Amino acid sequence: MKTGPWALAALLITAGTACSAGGDGSNTGITIPTGAAAGCGATAPVVQALTIEDGGARPTGGETLLARVTANDNDGDLHYYTLRLWWDAVVDGVVDTQEPYNEVYGSLSPTPCATPQATVSMSMVTTGEPPFDTLLDFGVLVYDDEGHASDDGVPYVISYKTPVAP
């Protein structure tokens, strides 16, 4: 398995703010809420859907892939979220979460415990990593404000054939 660092642009389908970070856990200067004050509950998010699609060529170079994730959380603490994405060249329905990942995080609502569903997106600019014209597994985890990982920490995985090189 091999993952590659992609330039990230965070996009949201629902209103909110987002930032991107490298897979080393570094952030871009915002303070990540710990969730300690929110006290929404102990329910972890559940990923309902993941789609990967060709985002097309960028005028400044590189191709883009768009990952879109919908998740539910019964205790409503998706007001602050973190989305992590891995890819894997071994198409077996599993991705290795010990490998580097791509990440976006942000706030969807100023009201704690009032966001039981969220759809968030990650736009990835690539110049060959992941490889072009290749069937790959993509997996995601969504973390809520309390830090609970979706689906008991097991990534939601789909297979997707990346676009042909430009």
C-alpha cells in the first residue's frame, strides 16, 4: 500500500468553515475544539455514504479528485468534525490506517449538539499520486466533536478507478 500527500482544498456541502491538515496531525493555525465542554454524548458517527469523483483539471496544473462523505451522529455533535481519507492500491475492501492520511476539519454550526447529519467534501489535487487510471480502495473515518471515530474506527471503504492522466 502507498499513500501520497495531496494538496488539499477543503470544501463543504453544508454551510460552515473548514481547514486542511497533513497526515502528520499538524493543523493550519485554528484551535481544534476538544469537545470537553459540549458534552453531547458518547455516540460515534456512522458513515452513510462515500463517493469519489473526477474533479477535472485545474488551470494551475494537476488533476482533482473530490471525496464526498455523508455521516450521521445521534447525539448531534457533528457541529465540529474531522474527516480522514486513505487510499490503498490493494483492492480488498480494507485500507491501512497506519499509513499517512489526508485530513480536513471544520465547524458546521455554532450551536453544539445540533448537527446530527453532515455532508462534507475534500478536494484533492494530484499530479500522479494516487496513480492515474487505476482501481483503488478509498477509505474514510469521520470524527465528531468528542473525538469519537465513525464505525468503531473501521474505515468506510469504496473502490474507485482514478481518471486517465491528462
